[in-house]
Amino acid sequence: MDEKYMELALEEAYKAFSTYEVPVGAVIVNNGKIIGKGYNKRETLKDPTAHAEIIAIKEASQYLGGWRLLGSTMYVTVEPCAMCAGAIISSRIDRLVIGAKGPKMGCCGSTMNLLDNPNFNHRVDITFGILEEECSQIMKDFFKKLRNRK
Amino acid sequence: MDEKYMELALEEAYKAFSTYEVPVGAVIVNNGKIIGKGYNKRETLKDPTAHAEIIAIKEASQYLGGWRLLGSTMYVTVEPCAMCAGAIISSRIDRLVIGAKGPKMGCCGSTMNLLDNPNFNHRVDITFGILEEECSQIMKDFFKKLRNRK
């Protein structure tokens, strides 16, 4: 099941890729239903908060009619940054499934782990490495395309 | 000047207070001009990302026509959480002026400091304690009001 949902997150990432955005995609699942999805639109929307995860969380909270996404799982192709890890805490998502690691900005284990901090009022269960190869490859392809374009 | 802009952030916080939202307000200043402001609307918008800082950052990036808020200063009545500190990094805000500390969720020095992390590609200059008393008092008044209401 994790692979199936990560495939859908990858589909979102490909939408970002095709619009010259860093290719990250996310979906949020609650009770077996997709309640939110998103892909990075930072350049398109000229908005530094328009990461895939934030867009998916906004959609999911509108779907559920409240800001608490308890019982939800987020699938994301690349490890969330500080802002997105913070948004995951803020929305009370219970489980996070990650494709590729984010060695520079990732805040779910790579540079630090915000989701397992005893100071905060919420912790998140993390699974790494689902479709890691594909999630990592699309990032490499994107930066190669960007270099060739310049 | 810091007190003048923090007064405006406090005005935003009072708008949150009057709508039964945790009273946090923020303004963003660039070249002496207010380019974004916001107050917490988490309950009103049913959106876990609708903190004062995120709303102000979205407005400022629309104003400047791009996601980089270089040269900008954010004034916020309460120390930003992980999500908002991450958004401040993501938007390349240069300076952050804080009213009251956030001992439970604050990520700019209280529980940790995300804005001075050598792993990340951006650091932020922080000033604490501007109108601290007022920024702290409105929070106390709010939670007292909330307890009385229950």
C-alpha cells in the first residue's frame, strides 16, 4: 500500500518537474482515501511557502473541515524541510512516509528530526525509503535539466 | 523603529484575539515599507498553516513579485514555531524581531534555534524582547478568556 500511495506522490512530483519546479510531490491519506495532494509551486505562485506538503495539508484540512488531520498519513517524495516538518506537527498528521532523503534541508532525520522532539505536543511516525530510487532519480534529472538549460 | 513596527504587529494580534484565535500578529518591513501583515486564522480558515507569519510571508511575496524576501525584517509578537521559523528560512527574511518568547513551541532560541543552523542555506538575525510585556500579556489575557468561556 505504501508503494501505491508513493506512486501517486511521484505523479505529483512529475507535475512539478514539467513546470520547471523542484520535483517534490505529496499526498495525504485518511481512512484509505486521498484527502489532499500537492506539488511544489514555489516559482509558479511566487510563494516561498508553496511546497508540496503545505499545499496538500491545506487541501486535506479543507476536505476534513478542520485543522486537525489526526489519523492521516502523508506520502512525500523527498524528506520535508523545517517549514514542512513543522506544518506536519501543526496539523497533527500521525504518520509520514518518505521517498528520498533530503541531506541538506531535510528535518525528519537528515539534518535533525523535528518529528520526534519531546518539547513538542505531537510526534510523528516516520517510514523512509519507499520508492527511494525513483524519488531520488527525478530530483537528479531535474537538476541536470536545469544545468543544461543554463 | 522596532517598537513602532511591533505596535503594528500587536494590532494584528488584537484582530486574532477578537476572533477567538490565539493572538499572534506579524508584519514584514522592506525598505521602510510594510509589505505584508497577518494574524493567526487557524480556526477561522480551518487551516493548520494559517499562522500570522505564513499569512504575512504570502502577502509580502505577492507584493514583491517573487518568493525571496531578501532585505526584509519580520516583526512578530510571539516567537515562531518550527513551521514559521522554517518559512522564514524559506523566504530568506534577513531579520526577525520577536516580542514574547514561546517556551513550548518556539524554535528561534527557546526549544531550539532553527535560524542559526549551519546546515541550512540561510541564517537570520534575531532580536528578542521588543514590547515583550504587551505581547506576553495579550496571550495571558486570551487564555484566561478561553478558560472563563468553558
